[in-house]
Amino acid sequence: MDASQDDDFQAQPARSTLAKQQLAAAVIAALEDGPATGPALSKDAAHAVVDLVWDWTTTALAPDLEAFMRHSKRNTIGVEDVQLAARKNPRTKAIIAEEVQRLKVLKEETRAVKARKAADAETNE
């Protein structure tokens, strides 16, 4: 087999390139699936939104999150860091709070299902 045909030897895109492509897909999907009450955006406008979000995320949000993480002497960015970063924007703060609550409920439901399955398994033995 020719090495140029083997996928293992193909150059892999940079991690940031993949992240930006995933962001672009998510933003475009959100714009397409969003409410049709506002004006439609052209593809160029959608890509401008992607560039704006990418630039804000990489130059403002990410450094803030890393600073909050380091300040609290942790190695992982946590939910509390994201909430702290959103503190100056009431709408963003509310959206994040709603999502945190949704994730807590989902986590509790998952734990309850696992506990029920474990109890059922013990009962059936």
C-alpha cells in the first residue's frame, strides 16, 4: 500500500481548526433552527458571527476561565468558573443558570436510575 493512501500518515488538522469547524457547524445550525421571527442571515453573515464568537471565546472568555481556575487552585475549569465569567451579562448568566439546573436534574435522574437498577439486580440475585 502506498503511504500517501494510508490515513494514518495523513496530516491531521490542528486542534483549534477542528474546534473552530465544530463551532461554525453549531452556530450555523443554531441560526438555521432558531426562531424565524427575525431577519434571515446570509452565509457570509453567519460566518462573520462564527468569527466574532471564535475571537471572543479565544481572546476574552478562555483567558478569564483559566484565570478563575488558577485563582481557585484547580486544574479543571468548572461550572462555577463559567458562571463567574457570565456575571456581567444578566441574560447570559440566566441562560447558564438554567443549563446548570437542567444538568443537575439530569444527573440526579441518572443516579436514581442507576440506583434502581442496582437495587433490582440485588433483588433478582
